Amino acid sequence: KKLDETCWKVSNFYSYINYHIKCSKAYFHARMRKRTDEWLQVLNRAKPDTVKDKKTASGRTFVRTV
């Protein structure tokens, strides 16, 4: 009986380790995706606003001279 239990544990050890490696890999990838999403939000907020052409009431573009 003890031999059967030992054989069962040894034969399933690879599957057990493989499962946990896959789970931890998925967990780390999810964390990395979340981190990159947060960094992209920060970078998008840091973008300077583009200068838009201002229009007068008649529809002409307004050019400011300095």
C-alpha cells in the first residue's frame, strides 16, 4: 500500500508543479498588465494639450501676434 501511495505522489508531482507554475505565471502577467495600464494612464495625463486654432465669431481663424 505504501508503495502505491508513493508511486501515485511521484507520478502526480510533475502535474502539481506544472499547475502551480502556470498559475503563478498568469498572476504575474495580470499584475504586469495592470501596471502598464496605470503607467499608460499617467503618461496620457502628462501629454501637453495641443494648441487649437481659435476662431472668431465670423469663423475666421485667430492668429495671436506676440
